Amino acid sequence: MTVPLAVSQWVQGEATNFDQLRGKVVLVEVFQVNCPGCFLYSLPQAIDLHQRYAEQGLAVLGVATAFEDFDKNNLVNLRLLLEKCEVVGETRRALQEYGQLRNGLWPYRIPFPVAMDCLLKVEEPVTEQTVDDFIRQKLPDISRQSADYQQIRLRIRDYLQTLEYRAETFERFALQGTPSHILVDKQGILRACRFGEFSELESLIRQLLAE
């Protein structure tokens, strides 16, 4: 079985998790409120997939996470999005630039359940092991023999020291950023976990629905 989602609360829809959705194909869209690409591409795609495949056995869930910009990627702004279609920060700026706002609002309403990721306050200091773990998970192709390896380590250490919280679902699935897509089959087995563009997502969903 796939590890469960770890959320602080379901802000929209009924509380659920993979074990309760056995027999369905489950798509989890992981996004940040302050993430332009999430609103320009992945969330509209998820809404479209929900509308076309829900009756065939697809369950779409949204998880709002936060690994940066904690003043914007928070529960207050998530509620504004879900209740009023209001967007903030870089998301608002980018949607305005691309002409994607209607009367100042995002022209979509998310129709599926949405939760806030479980954010844990970071208490422990950043160590060399912390940096090593980050590189192993997020930058596995970086070579220790690289001429700028030590500079990269210093930048990572500086970045980690700015983090106020750890997002548990984000870390459980070793996600690299947002938007990310988690796809679980009818037996509750993880079949895909992808960051960014996922052009073959629909074809894979159709394949899993047919299994």
C-alpha cells in the first residue's frame, strides 16, 4: 500500500485517504497557493480530468503544501481560494499578466476535496547530514567532484536555514516542487509521482481505469 497522505485538515470535502478509496484510481494534485504554474496548468488540468473521469472511477484530491513563502502558502489564503477564488502573491501577478483573471478572480472553482498539508515546525539545527539528505533526495545527479559542489552545499545550507516548517506529505513522497502529481491505482499502489509537466497523465489514468 502507498504511504498515506498526512494532512492537517480537509478544508473542502470529506476527509479521506488512499485506504478509503480502494477500487478507484486516485490522482493527488499537490500545489502551493503561491505557485503560478499550479494555477496556469496543473489545477485546470486536474479539474478537467475530474469532470471527465469521475464517473468512470477517478478520484481527484488536492493537497496544498508549503515548502517556501510561508506567509502566502497558508491556510488563510487556501480558504480564500476555495471559498472566493481569490489568488495571492506571484500567482496573482502571473495570472494577471497572462490575462487569466476574471474580475480579479481565478475563473475556476475546484470541485474536488482539498486538504492542507501537515506542516511541522522546524526545531532541529541544519547539519551536514541534513544537507547530504537534501542532495540525495532532490539533487541525486550532483557529483561530489563537481567544481562548484561546495558552493552548492553552502547555498543548500542557507536555504534550509530559512525554512520555518516541514511539509509532511511533501516529504513522504520525496517531492521536488509544485505542481506535483501522485497517481495511485485501484489496489492502492503508487504508480506515478511526477513534478512539473506530466503530458502522459491522462493516458496513464485511462490505462489504470481499464485495469
